[in-house]
Amino acid sequence: MIGVNLEEMLGRRVEEVYPDALPYVLADIEAVVTGRRAPPRECVMPGGRRIVLSTVAAVRVENNEVVGMSVALIDITKYKRSTGSEFGRIRPLSNGKERNKANGYGGHQL
């Protein structure tokens, strides 16, 4: 999807690998860290050229401590366009101010 192989992505933060996705997955990351469920969601990336399916899950140890995160972004653009489906439930952020606020949040690992 973004031209980076798996080995280059593992252990890196979302904003390092695919910064445009961070505003869309941030709320889901915060939800799963606090024990809530984050259902998969469709996200229209900035510019509307790409649609991704986002899933976020926490990796926990026996005492329920979060020791890692799994963030998956699957490019579903071709599928959505070929089926004539409406674009995703999440729209692109409207301005750079919102995006910069989201990009300032760090510490989440893939």
C-alpha cells in the first residue's frame, strides 16, 4: 500500500510508517489501551484517493498489561470503487490544524 516491506514496519510508530493514518487510528488506539473495543472502520485518506480498512488491537500479558499494539491498515480502494460502494464512514480531516494536533501524539507502536 505504501511501498514499505513488513520488516521495515514492525516495531515502528504509526506516524513513522503512515502519518496520514494516525488521526484515524488514534481514538481506536486509546480505546483498546483502556480496555474498550474498537471495531474495524473504513477511512478515506486525505485527498480522497485511498480508502483503508483500519483495525486496532492491544497485545496483553497475563496481568492484562498492554505490552504492544497491532494496527492494520488494508487498502480497500479498488474494492470500494469496483462495487460502487459509498466511501467510508470516516471522512478526511478538514484542516491541517486538526491533523497537527493528532500527529503530536506519540508513543504508539505498531
